Amino acid sequence: MSELPGLYIHVPFCTRRCPYCDFYSVSALDLIPRYVESLAREAEAAAASGWDKPFETLYIGGGSPSLLNGDGLGGLLKALAPLDISGIKEFTLEANPEDVSAGQAELWAESGVTRLSLGVQTFDERWLGDVLGRCHSVADSLKAIEVLKDGRPYDLSLDLIYGMPAQEPEDWGADLRRAAEAGPAHISTYSLTVEPNTPLARSIASRFVPPPPPQEKVADMFLISPEALGMHGYYRYEVSNFALPGHESQHNLKYWHRQPYLGLGPSAHSFDGRRRWANLPSVRQWSSALASGAAPRAFTEELDEKAVRLEQVMLGLRLPEGISEGLLPESERLEQYINGGFLIKSEGRIRPTEKGLLVADRLAVELTD
Ligand code: SF4
């Protein structure tokens, strides 16, 4: 994989908040022109501060980038002109099913998008409306998939959520089957996290919505996923991601391989190989900082040796290829995890098993302690 950086753009707009979401987004769409203007400033500042190499991947996420119309998306891409995006090999855009139409699909293809990440979340109405509070129906998702596959050159990826209130492993198996039968190139599977202070957390606290299933049941869902998707040709190439061979997300692989990436837009994160930083999570504060010539940062972290090692282990253990043996010296704890079937040592590498992938973060923390 090349060392060229990836570029992430955060589009912080949604028509309304989903009750489980804790990503930064606002519904004040009248801020879009100010956002695009500030993005141009941020891109210019980034190009002047050393991000002058060609970017290899571009990922527009959110928020809901699919709600941008031709002017919005055209303005956004124009704002990136100070950066070298002429050699982009993979250009992903996140889309909500309700925003997909033949016209939008055409616009995205003409704009150079090669990969569409569709937020289907589930093919079961029982969770889509009451629990997730999404604006789309299952029929909308199926229609969107049909439109996106209609002769356009997209690699299609579907996002799914599991571990939802009262969901059983069989329900999750059925969701996976329906996703695979829709024939995307890539499927992402995320376990539902009930974040404190979200409307979903309040609905659960007031017993309007049942609590999520116990951890063991969620673990079962994680563990049945490779078999359910494997029979359709997908393999797990990262804790939460499955692909048909050759259709892995090149942009996201940069995150896990600790390659540099630049994030622009409110709340976007960046990594230059030695430092990590995040932008202010507010359109107004982020754009005011840029207008005054200041860096719109919420924090910057200089990584010391210990932090680098933890990252190498933590990110490496999210991938079946694992890490080089040299990163973890022999220890009793390592032996325990190997004997317990969480890790395998082979060909100079330490690789997580499926059981190990399930607790990859915990393994990394304990083994680097
Ligand atoms: S569409 Fe996505 S980013 Fe927007 S509120 Fe819903 S979950 Fe959050």
C-alpha cells in the first residue's frame, strides 16, 4: 500500500438528528455556504503547511453529505482546489437511502465518486423506525440499492448495525443475508453503542425502548457474521468490515495502517505520522477560527514512544494480518492469550483469531501495559 495520504472531509449537516447518534452534525442547512467558504480557507492553510503531496483517497463523510445538491457538492470540491487531488484512486461518499435518486446518483458519478457507502443500518423495520429513528424505510434502502447498481461504476458498501434492543442472533443473521443478497462489494457492521445523553439512552431509561441485548448475545452476533457473509464470498478484513476480495476500503486501511491523513471540516481528525489532532466540533467556532487566521483545533497530541506502540498494537490487532512479533516481547500474558485461543503466532506475526478480534482493543491495552 502506498504511503500517500488520505483526505477526509466532514460534512456536518443532517436534516434531523437520529436518536442514537453522537456524531457532530447540525440541521441548520443555511450554514452550508459559510461551511464551503471556510473549507476553502482550511484547504489553503493545509496546502501551505506541508500537505502538498498528492492525496490517494478522498472520503466525504458526515453528517449526511448526500443531502448536498449539485451546487453544494460542486462548491465543496472546488474548495479543495489548493490540495492535489488529481490522482485520487478511491473517492467515497456517504449516502442516506432517502437522498438517493437517479439524479443524485448521476451527479455523484459525474463528480468522480467511485465508492458509495450507504447507511442502510438494518433491513428490519422493527428497529429502523422506533429504535434508530431513521428517516428512511426498508423499501427506501432497496430502491436506493437498485438505483446505485443501475449501470453506474460504483463500488457499493452497506452499513449495518447490530446489538439493537431485543434483537436476537437469528434476526442479525437475517439482516446479514439480506445485505449479502443485495450484492454490494463491501459491508460494514457496527455494534450499537447507547451513548449517554442521547434520546435513545433516555428512551431506554424510561422503558419506552427495551435495553440492548446482554454482551454475550452481542458477541454471538459478532461471531456468526463471518460465516453468514462468508458463504456469499465476503471476508472480514477488519473488526467491523467485510469485503469481496479486492474491494477493501483503501481509505480506511490508511487509518489502520497508521498512514497519514488530513481531515477537514468541523470535528474532523488528522494524523501526520507523529501528531494527531481534531478540529473544533462546531461549524461556527471552526469557521470563526479560520476567518481569524487561527488553526481550528480542539486538541493536538504529540505521540511519544509509548503511545506509538499502543497505537501500532491496537490498530494492528484490528486486522487479521495482526502485528509483527517484534512489537510484543514474550510475556506470560501473551502466552495466556495464545493458549486461550485469542491470538496465533505464525510466520513472525501475532494474529488475532475471530475471538481475538472481538476484544482487540482490550488485548492491545493489556499487552502493552
Ligand atoms: S444521519 Fe447519520 S450523522 Fe446524521 S444524525 Fe443520523 S446517524 Fe447521525
